[in-house]
Amino acid sequence: MNVPWLTLVIVIPVGMAILLQLVPRSQTALIKALMVGATATVAVIVFALLYNMAGSPAGGGPLSLHYQERHDWIPAIGASYHLGLDGLSGWLLALNAGVFLLGALAVSRRATDRLRFYATLLLLTEAATGGVLLSADLLLFYLFWEGMLIPLYFLLSNFGDENRGRNTLKFVIYTVAGSLLMLASIIWLYFNAHLGTGETSSFDLAFLINHPSASQAALVIPGVKISTFTPQQLVFIGFALAFAIKIPIVPFHTWLPGLYESSPPFVLVFFAGIVSKLGAYGFIRYGLTLFPQPIGYFKWVLAALAVLSIIYGALMALSERDIKRIVAYASISHLGFIALGIFSLTQNGVNGAIIQIINHGIIIAALFLIVGMIEARTGTRELHELSGLEKRMPWLYFLFLVATLAGLGMPGMNSFVGEFTIMLGAFQLNWIYAVLAGGGVILACWYMLRLHQGLMHDPIKPVLERVRDIRLGEALLLSPLVALMVFLGVYPRPVGDLANPSVAQYVSIATGANPNPSSSAPSAGTPQAPQ
Amino acid sequence: MSVDTASALVILILLFPLAGAALNAVLGPRLGRGFVNLAGTLSIGAAFVVACVILGNVIAAPAGHSAVSVRLWQWLNLGSGNLSIGMDFTLDPLSALMVMVITGVGFLIHVYSVGYMEHDPGVARFFAYMNFFIFSMLTLVLAADLIILIVGWALVALSSYLLIGFWYERASAVLAARKAFITQVIGDVALVIAAFLIFLNAHTLSLPNIFARTAAFPSGGILVNGICALLAIGAFAKSAQFPLHTWLPDAMEGPTPVSALIHAATMVTAGVYLIARFHPLFNLAPIAGGMVACVGMGTALMAGIIALSQIDIKRVIAYSTMSQIGLMIYAVGIGAYSAGMFHFATHAVFKALLFMAAGNVIHSLHDEQDIRLMGGMAARMRWTHWAFLSGSLALAGIPLWAGWFSKENLLGFGTVAGPGPAPWLLYMVGVGVNVLTGLYAFRLWATVFHGEPQTARVYAAKEARNVLLVPVVILGVLSLIVAWPLQWPVPNAVRVFSDFLSPVFAGTPAGLASEPALWIAIVALVIGTLASLLGVGAAQRMWLHREPDPAAVAARLPRALPLLSYNKFYFDELYDAAFVRPVRAAARTARRVVEPDVFDGWIAGLTDLLRGFSVDLRAYQTGFIRDYAAAFTVGAVVLVVVTAVFLSR
């Protein structure tokens, strides 16, 4: 039987969201069970798909999709319901399933009196982000990309502190501004695809990659030269703005700190965990493939902005006093690394970016949960009002220690793998980027230790003497994340193995190189045993 | 030794300390002190047994087959031409030497810790960290892939951080831990960038493969010199060498066994190991090697001067450690790799001893560390005193004590090898360091153990208990005899040690660190020994007999000298002004100005513009029919006129 597994990944959350409306609001236990059940089912499906993918042959074409589902949608304009999964989207989908499951588990039934509303929105968001990752058709992608904002808007504007309304509005305006430019760019791509005789244009990604628009001279209106960019470059800017805002890259980041500050941890685990990664995903999946020339043209600027994000985020994290904002700016700095890896346009860098996307999802979720647990117990987020918590919270101290080390890129932890490969890619682009990113690593050590030691060390403040350590349930929530940080640090191979073939493909398209480079470089095999 | 044996040995020696750490961390707090002491020490004892087996296997290996590499698993593989890294480890004479010292000295220090930490409530955490340190250090010295080496390198820094800040309720300890860790990360970044350069040229990060492809690095070129300089920066951070040395004295905030194990015997010597391990590259990089030699000797001199005036017993020993490691770094910088490693081995013994003996003194004085408040301890702590004396003699390099063999051996190479046209210059500085070493070592000994007791606490002091004494006495005896069968500082005498390591350093070209001729070696030996004796003798006169009084001597020196020494050449203040404050200021500016006014500003400006526009527009929504009718009329007329004009053209 041919089960549409990819569709199920989208349909199960939507179906459960509808089903939940039949459950009375007061049945919170049942609501939570259904929410966890649906997200867990999706997670099982996704991991089964990934497990199978390792052995399965990839389809041909520019995308090498391992699984595809395709149905006509609006045949008149060549838009289709086309879902596909490759090594890149596979890992992101896994992260997606993981963080939503975590979000479902993290919300306690006492945390909100509107659990059904929360569950519904969480499931709808998961469906939308899953759709973004699975789409292999630009119109479909855009539909999910924009659709994602609707449940997110209600989530962010209904759960959180008193500033949430203003912060959510800022986020939505930012994002919509970016997305509209992207829509215009998509339509431009559709109309300018270089068609052979008898072909009609299509929104299909593979089709558009294979039919790039003929390169055109810089856009000039008679008499007034408005720009020295080619139309392709302008169109790329349309996409890039949408993605750069979502990541976010400095200077498009100001929606993030406030919004993270006002949102509760159980929203942040998936909002910070996956939504911000979709921008990075967009750059890899669409930026590298549809715009090889423009991205090569702009990579110096983009990489410089990425480095700016790293350093600037780090400096902000170093001077902030609110522990949640510290984590938020640390997140901007880490996302800068991911962006830097992508814009290096090297196989090492892009692989590192994907590894780091996974890692960052894990680390940032753990950090926001930890910060939330501390805030819930002490009633404050001011760094200077907190100290010496290790004495009262030895278990949280240990879990937080591992998360801190992962956050500062400690070798042996997962983030080192990503940052090392990213910086190697950046070094291949130009050594100065790697050296500046290295400065970011040193600053990361500084601000993470300032946060960790500031909370955990020094004599404990008298008002904190009665703080209690985390409960078993909270420890169980954090432990898998912490275990993954260590596991992916000593055995990162699965991520690279699965993602690398796709990455090789994307990078070769972006750089116009042969997808399978001849082994001119000597292979780095096993060490030579003299015996 | 077969690959299977080798993998079994590698897994075992890594597993024992790791298991000890895990047991102590998870079960320790519940099962109590007895369990913690057992798990903590036995795990290292077991690792020591494995280390002995490794040593036996390496010695027994047939000539030319003394190195075995094993791969435990593939770590990452990004396709050919890109990163491919294995969890690789290697057993060879160099790593065998390192694991012997780490587990051997480490075991004694763990036993000592049982007594030292007896009353500390955090003993389970302490042993978990200590065991984890041994695991990290073993990972570092066994690694056969640069990435794995960097992992061990950083984990060592982590354990050091955790142990410096062990008493986390002391603000000074917390700051010292942070400072140490950040300094280490600076070194890590340098190592990582060196790894990039190596990878992009040799297309591998596996150490045996790198060393097999030295053709990728043109000899004496800017590339290999740059790589070696970066590696050296990593080594300087770890080994507390100028300019990354300021963390080590502050690291004395940790419990004394930590200072003995990590900040004297093992971790801080990792930089020496790194350079010795990368000798195939350093052999090609004379400029970087010369820089390393100069930095090493310069640090040795500087730390020796500082040690003369410090008043905290542990800080004096810390600066002496910095100085002695400077000598090792100097040795590996001039290509005398096995001489550097030999000084590492003997130094581990006598410096661990000095720290633990100092720990006994501190313990019996109820945590007093100011040497001005001690004096006359010899009568109250006989065994500790004799052991400390043995360690000081070894440190000062008095003939027949271990330090004499290794230090004179090392300086002997300095007579013929060294950077630049005048290698003798650095050698002469080394002789000066010998004098300084005798001075500060015996200043400490005389001030702490002799003279009048300075406080009432001293009168009440008692000899340490056996658990604290036995490891100290064992090391005290070893400080005398350990070098006898191994290596003599005269060519063609006993040279078991350098023969053992010679397969590792076989490729070193003859021009680097060839042994001096017999007569030069003997003259150098006499000069060096006389210098050491001079230092010790002068210290005796000044601090034991007060003729001349040291204060009077200091008064006769240029005023700047004692000031610089006491204030550690003002490096802390300098770095604070040059790095810490500017970064803090930049961060503050980012938060107060850049974020609200620039990055949020341009968005706010845009929205204000739009809002202003809409406010202006709103003014026309008057609600009066007549206004709308007027606007409608005007609009219609304009439209008609424009259309008419347009059509008529």
C-alpha cells in the first residue's frame, strides 16, 4: 500500500487540531494527551522516514529527493501539490517534530487556563512549518510560509507577558514586509523562466532550477538609472530579505529580543527552535539553487553581515542584564554562525550550518526552559538579583552546565562540530571571516560563563535560600536535550552522512561546479598504522 | 602490540577515569564519603595499571613498530576532499610516557585528596571533577586526530575551570575560574585556526597522516611557520606562558590537590607535549621555533623574578611552575624535544610534591597561605619538611636530585642550539634562571620552615596524618632517585630516557639540537651547577641568616625592580585596560546606543514616517459634506482636463 507519509506529517496535526475542538475545554489531561500523542506520532513517522532514507536511493533531478508526493493543484498556472524530502529538509523536519513534541510536553496544565487554544495553535503551527520544509513547489511553499504566521500570531499575542501584543505586532509587520517582496520575486521567477518550445512555466522548484531566467542586463529605466543590479539580483534580494528577517541577521533582528522576552518558555522551545531556522533553510534550499549568480555576487556582504551578527549578538549578550534577553542575543550570535556557514558557499560550511541548525534548536530550547525554570522559582530574571543557585539546585546546575558548554561551543559538545565546520568553510571563503568568528567564540565563552556563573556561583542571596531544585518531570524534559548535546558531540556522523549528498548538490549548483568533484584532493582516510 | 590489544588498552584506560567520574557524580552524594574515596582513587589506580601495561607493550614492541593507531569509530565524514575525522588514538613512546606520569602522579594526588578533602561537603563533586580531569588529559595525550586532540585539550581546560571554581561561594574563585577558561578558549581558537590551515593544505587532520605529508608544508615557508606559531599560541595558553600566563597564579584559588595535579604536574605541561607531538612541523619552522624558545626562556626569567617577592605560598610555587615550564618550552623550541619531555617528567614529580607539602602546611595552619605568618614549621612538621626540602633541592637543580639531571640536560642543548646567530644568549639567560630558581626555592623553604614562628597558629601546628604524608614522602624519595637510571646530563652517559623516545623524534634533522661535544657539555654542566648552588647559597645567607637582610638588598636595587616583581609586571592591569574594559565599553555602547538608536532606530523611523503620512491624510477626513463635494469637484475637473489634454495630443 502506498501511504502518503509526507502528507500525513502535515495532516495529522491539522486533524488533531480539529478533533480537539470536540473535547471540552476543562478536560485538560485529555487535551494534553492528544496534543502529545499527535506530535509524538509525527515524530515517529519522521524518524522512520529518516531511518529508511539512509539506504534508499535518491530521485534524479537537481534536488535528489528521497520521497516525493505530487498532485495537480492549479494546473492552469502550473502550481502543484508537490512534497519532497531530502537530506537537508529531512533533518530540519526531524528538528521540527522534536521541538513541537517538546513544546507539547513542556506546557504544564497549570501554566495556562487556555490549554485547548494553545494545543490547537501549536498543532497548526507544526503543520505549517512542516509544510514549509516539505514543499517542493514555490507557490505551495509561499502558502505555508505565510500560513505559519496565522497560528503564530495568535500564539504569540495570547501567551506571554504584558508586552506581548506590541512585540508580536512588530514581528508580524517585519515578516509580512519580507514575505510580500518574496511573493513578488516568486511571480517574477515564474514569468521569466527560460522556456523551451512548447513548455509552459511552472512553480515547481526543480523546474525553475532547470529553467533559470536568461541573464539580463542591469535594470535601467530610460533616463534614470535606478540601480546597477540585474533583475536576478533584485529578485534574490526579495527572497533574501524574507529569509534574513526570519533568521534574523543583524540589522533585521530587532523584533527578536523583545518577542523572546515576552513569550513563555513552552512557546519559545519551538518558536526559537524551528521558526528561526526556516530562514536559514530558505537560504540553502532556495537561495543556493535558484540564485547561483546573485548569491555568489552578494556572498561577501552576506557573510560580513553574518559575522556582524555573531559579534554584535555576543556583545549585546555580554551587557544585557535580563537573563532571557541574554539568551535571546546569544541566539542571534549563534544564528550568525549558521548564516556564515551558508554564505561561505562551501560544502564544509553548509554542512556545518545544517549541523548547527540541529544543535542550536536543541541548545536554545534547553536554555529557554532552564531560564524559565529559574524565573518560575525566583520570580525574577534580573542577573544581579540571582546568585549561588548551585547550592540549592545541584541538578539544575549540572544540566545547565552542559547546556552552557554546548552554548559556548565547547569541543566535545555538539555545537563545536557545527562551529568548527562552519569556520572551516568561512576560512575557505576568506580567513578573516574565520578569525572574526573566532573572536565571537571567545566572546561566547565570556557571556555564557557570565550567565552561568552569575546564576549559579558566588554566595547565595538570602531570599533565594528557599528555592527548590527542579522536579523529576522537569529533569526528564531537559535530560534528552542534554544527552543529545553530548551524543551529537561525540558522534555527529549521522547528521553529516544524511545531509552531505544534498549539500554537495546544492553547493555545486550554487557555485556552478561539477556535483561530484573528482578526487583530486587525497582522501582523508584511516590513519596510517605503521604495523 | 596488535591493533586489538591497543584498542582494548585505549578503551580501558579512558573508561576507568570516566566511570569513576560518572559514579562519583551520580551515586557519590547518596552513597557517601567511603564510596567516593574508593571510586575516586581506585579508578585512577586501575588506569595506572593499564598505563604500566601500555608502557610494557611499547617497550616490548620491535624496533620501528613502537607506534600503533586505532580507530574507535568514524566521527564525521563530509565526503572526499572535505572533513573526515575518526575517533583515533595512538600508543607510542611519547603517549606512553605521558600516561605513566598522568596516572602515576595522578594516583598519588588522588590518595592525598582523600585526606585533604576529608571535611569538605562537596567531596563527591570534587572526585568526579578530578577523575574527569584524568580522563580529559588521557584523551588529549592519546589522540591521533587533531580534532580529538582539541577535544581533549578543551576538556582539560573545562576540568581545570570546574576545579578552580570548586569553592563556588568564593567570589575570587569564581572569577579566577572564568579568567582561566577564557584564556584557554583564546588558545583553543588559535589551535582551531591552525587546524584549518593544516587541513586546507594536507587535506587531513589525522596526526599520522599530517606528519606523513609534511611535503605539503614547504620547509621554512610562511605557511608552516604560521601554523606552528598558532599551535604555539595554543600551547602558551595552556602552559601559562607569556603573554597568556596571567591565569595560572589566580588558579591557585582551587583546592591544593588541584594545584598539584593540574596546575603543576600535568595540564600546564600539555603545551610542551603539543609542540613535541607536532615536532615534524616545528622541525620545518625555524622562525616559529625560535619564537617559542624566546617566549619560553623569557617566561622562565620573568616568572623567576616574580616568584622572588610573592607572599602567598601557593603563588610562589605557581610562579616557579611557570618558570620551569618556560624552560621546557624553550627546550622544545630549540628542538631538544626529549630533553624537554624529560624535564616535564621530573618536574611532575617534584612540583606535585612541593604543592602537596605546601598543602600540608596550609592545612595544619588552618588555611593560612601567607608565608610572612609562618616560620619555624620544620620543628613541627618533620616529615613534611624533609620532603619539601627534597623537592626544593630538585627544583633548584642541586646535583643528584632529579631536577639537576633534567635541567642541566636541557641547558646543555642550549649551548649549541637556539634561535638566531647567537644561541648562547638564551643559554646565558638560562644560567641566570638557575640562580633565580635557587633563590626563590630556598627563600620559600627558609621563610616557611625556619626562623621564628610568626603567629600563635604555628605553635599549635602538628604533622599531617599519614594519608597526607605517605604520597608526599614517596614523591620526596622519587625527587631524589627518579632520574638516576634514566638520563644523565653528560653525552654518552646513561641515556635510557632519550633512547626510549628516540623512535618518536627520529625525523628531527641533525642541525636541530645535536648534542654538544663532551667538553662543552661538561663546562656547561659545571657552570649551570655553580649557578644553582650560588642561588641556593645566597638564599641561605639572606633568608636563613639575614646577612645581608633581604630587605636591605631590595632597597639597594633600582626601585622599579622589586615593584615590578611584586606587582607581577602589571600584566593584570595592562590586560584589564587593553582588552577587558574596551570590550565591556563596546558591549555597553551596543546596548545603550546602537541597539535602540541605530538598529531599532531605522525601523522606528520608517514606521514614524508612515504614521506621519497617515496623520496628515487624516486631516482631510473632516466629515463635512461640503469639503468632500469640493474635493470631488476639483478632482473631476482635473481628471477631465488631463484626459482631454492627453487625448488631444
